[in-house]
Amino acid sequence: MTALPLVFDAPRRGMPPRHLADLTRDEARAAVAELGQPAFRADQLARHFYRGVTDPAQMTDVPAAAREALAEALLPGLLTPVRHLSADGGRTRKTLWRLHDGALVESVLMRYPDRATVCISSQAGCGMACPFCATGQGGLTRNLSAAEIIGQAVAAAAAMASGEIPGGPGRLSNVVFMGMGEPLANYARVRTTLRALLATAPYGLGLSQRAVTLSTVGLVPAIRRLTEEGMAVTLAVSLHAPDDELRDSLVPINTRWKVDEVVAAADAYAERTGRRYSVEYALIRDVNDQPERADLLGKLLAGKLAHVNLIPLNPTPGSPWDASPLPAQREFVARLRAAGVATTVRDTRGQDIDGACGQLAASDRVDGVPSLALPTPAMPTPTAEPPVPLGSETDGPGLEGTA
Ligand code: SAH
């Protein structure tokens, strides 16, 4: 008989352990039954998880003898808060999370008078390489599991409910996939997440479809696949340029799927769901903010079920680019509106804590100085799930034969 070899290398970076939130209700019940417990305990665990209860001792409806084993098997702690950074008098709060393998991601909770929105990450890093985005410049570390994505929303819901965000106890009303990562490149897990956000208790957060926004660079086959899912969440498309020549460099996936194809896919989504989609456009000084481009964008979108959301560029470290000055922003808005296109300018909440759009880098920085305590993890070595930006064969958006 040979002894097991000693292993000195750390295990290769991979997905976290299974969690109840990765499973359907039937799968969760089967998993509980396998542990020798009645299936309804799965519902009890789900209720605790979605209410943000993490301590098994508080799960008093589950017999004490079974709590630890059930929680260990189905509710492993996947997200460890490393740090909260607050702005706007505490009403904007960015959380840096450490995952089981040391990977870091961020989420941002923003409380407004009439709603509370959490911006969540779907990947650690991002493979889409947009040159103006801090996440894109850092590359892709790995996909998040559904439970890791859902956990960010659950934590935000719990923070709102507990009253720890100024303004008294409240309810999380909105979720936007505008944190780190390209959600449609992690398709299957993001779909599981969407279902959980929309599902009612005990297996979800019970949000309304219109209160959930999925933002994408424009992975056309995945947008088409989402169109068939029968979920009418709000779709946001990161366009950033109305012409292929410029978009090829600002949103490199455009070399694969062109402006017209992306807009056509979004139109089909709007037609199927009846929901207006939003076109994200970061206004970058002298890069994409010219009056001619406003007119081109107006022409592209006139008469469509679309709404333009302009985002004055949030500066990222090392980038030469800068936000468009106010007069250029105003001119851009005026031209789009003149073309009959609904247009708003997004506020830049959380900019001072690097918590605004495109600023999430999840490096463990304090006042801009990298901390040695928790180095940002290195890129993974390829595993069964290679870190390709378009998703693996099993969970990707089905890109084969669509080029
Ligand atoms: N990968 C997805 C979602 C993440 S980013 C996507 O690209 O849509 C959310 C939004 O922030 C996107 O519209 C993105 O283009 C935009 N963004 C990225 N970097 C930015 C920056 N530096 N300033 C303003 N917006 C930025």
C-alpha cells in the first residue's frame, strides 16, 4: 500500500464549496435528506440565509444537534468582510470581501430617500479589458459562484434591515450588476442569482424584476439567450461609442459583436420583455463626447425603447482619461434629447471611496497605499474552468458558431 503523497503547493484556485444558494429548492431538499434530515429543513436554512442569519446558534427552529452539521454542509461562509468604506454620511458603503481562496471582490450599497440599491460583482476581476475601467485593467481572476454573488445582495439586505445604514431600518429594493465582472460571461451562475433575487421567501429576496439591472458589454449570444429566459429584468448595455471604429478600442468585445448587432439584440430583448433598456455611456473628455457622436447616438437610438444613461468618467489610477467638462456634458444631453432619446446623467456616488462605476479594483488599498496584509491574489492557473472571458462550454452563453 502506498501512502498519499505530501502536497506542498496550495490547491489550485477554484470555485468555493457548495452552498444552498447554488441549488434549486428540490436540490436543496435532496441535499438535506442525504444528511438524514427531513427535507423541510432546507426551507428553514434558506429562510435564515436570505435573512442574513449566519450564526447556526440563531437558527433556533433547527434542532441544536443538527444545526452545525447542516450549516457546515449547506451554508458555508463564503464572503468575509475585509473592510467597509463609507461616504455620503454613511449612506454609500463599499465593502471589500475576501473569498475562500483569497480572491477579493467589492460591492457597494447606496441608500437614497426612496430606495436602496446594491451594486454587486459577478466575477473576481473581469476579462473584458475596457481601457477606462479599473476592473477591466486588472484582468479576470475567476467566476463567482451563484452563492458568492447572491451573498453580496443578502448582506446588503441584512445591513438595510438591521438599521446600521443611517436612516433607520429599511429594505433593499434594487440590485445592479455593475460591480466587478461581466455578468453574461458567467451566465449560468448569474441566471441562478437572478432567480434568487426575484424568488419570494424562503428561497429568495423577493425583488421586483424592474428593480434588478443586468449590465453587459454586449455579449450578443448571451443577450439573446437571456431574452428566452422569461425574466424581465432591466437590461443595460455599455455602449460608450455609437460607431464601431471608436467602440473597437473602448469596448474591445466590439471587435467580435458590432454596435448594430448589440443594439439589435437589446431591441429584441425590449420587444420580448416590454421593458426599456438602458444604454450606458461614460463621457470621456475629447474621446467620445463630441457633438457629432451625440448626434450619431441619437440617430442610432431614436424611436427605440431605450434610455441613455450618461456617466461622467470616473477617473481610474494610471489612466490619462478624464470626465467630460460640464458644458460638453450639457451639449451631449441636449443633442440626444433633441433626437427624442430619453437621457439622464448618472450621479457619481461613492467616487471618493473608489466606489463609483468602473472604480472597483478590489485591491486592498488604504488611502491609495497597497497593504501587505492581504495581497491581491495572483491570476489562477488554468483549472477545469479556464479563465476565458466568454465563459466555459458548460456555463457560457453558447458562443459556438455565432461569430
Ligand atoms: N461588465 C459590465 C458591468 C460592470 S461595469 C458592463 O460593462 O456593463 C458597470 C458600468 O460602469 C458599465 O457601463 C461600465 O462601462 C461603466 N464603467 C466602467 N468604468 C467606468 C469609469 N471609469 N467611469 C464611468 N463608468 C465606467
